[in-house]
Amino acid sequence: MADEREFRKALEGKDLPVLVLDNRWHRLFTQRQKTPEIAALADEITELMSRQARLRDDERKVKALKKKLMGEIMELRDRVMREGERSRAAKDLDDHTRLINECNERLEEYQDEQIGLPREIYHKNLKLMILSMEICYEKLHDNSERIEEIDEWITGIRAQLKKQVIEKQEKEVENFNLYSYMHNIFGAEVMEIFDINYDPEKQHPIRTMDINSRAGMMNQEILREMGKK
């Protein structure tokens, strides 16, 4: 199996799906538990993505607030010019200016943090992909070895089964012939005395044959043989 460096080289720069968001990745572990390392890494990625979503939502809200403040500040400036520097409008203008500056600072912080998040998510996701591939490869390898073992066992069993079936058929034919000859030679009463219970029609339906018909055929064969003598 390729080592981690080879995997990283092959996957570097590619547009990789975020595994924790892919149901197909979660189905890889429906029959086995995630390793502690994989589970921890998946939790880290989930938390990073949640953080990224919160930052985007906060950024959207701050931008909306800044836009509202910017829309109001022009009117406040006009009022200050009319009402003077000591008016209520002047205080509101100062508050708006302060809030706009705070919005700018917060937006800058959000943008700075968001710059590093995608790269951090990418590298953790790449690591998660490599760990997942290693786990799946090991399972595929173990399954393949077991499949080969079972296949060899099935091949051997088929050969044994074929021999057993042939032997069973031979024994059935032998029993059928023995019983037929004995029944015709000694008769049913003698067979019952020796407690020979054998029903070819019941035990071997493939070779179903009426005993009386077979007895008649055998008697004809015996007569023919006697006529030759």
C-alpha cells in the first residue's frame, strides 16, 4: 500500500469533498466503528466548519448593521450642522462613528480568521481521507484473503460432494438391484421374515419401478436363460 507521503502527493491541490458532509463516507463505517483518531479528526473538522458558518453569519449581520449606520450617519451630519456640536444629533453622530469603527474592526477579525479556516479544514480533511483509505484498504485486504480461503474450501467441498453424490447413486443402484433380485427370488413373505424394509419408490423416486413388472421381466430373462441351456 502507498504511504501517506504518496497519498498526499497524489491528492494535493485536488478539489476533495469534505468527508464529514458526505453520507457515503459515513456509510463506510456502518459495519465497523471509527477509530478514535478518525472520530476525533471528524469532530475537529465539524467544529471548524461550524465555526466558519458562524463567522460568515456574524459577518453578514455586522455588514448589515454597518450599512444601516452608514445610511443614518449622513442625516445625522446634516442635523449637527443645523443644531450645533452640543446637540443630541452630535452625540448620536459620535455613537454611529464609534459603532462603524467597531464594525470595521470586527469585520477585519472575521475576515482574518476565515482566511486560515479553509486551509485548516482542507488539511484535516486530507488527513481524514488518508486514514479512511488505510482502514478500508486493510478491510479489503482481509476480505480478499478470506474470500480466497472460502473459495478454496468451496472448490474442495465441490470435489468431495461430487464423489459423495456418485457413491450415493452407486449405492442406491446396488440396493435397488439387490432388493429386486431378492424379492423376486425369495418372495415378499421371506423378505418380511428377515425384516427387510425397503421401498424403492419411497426411498429412491428417481428409480421408481413397479416390482411386479420388474419381476416379470426378470422371470422372462430366467426362462430365456433356461431355454438356452
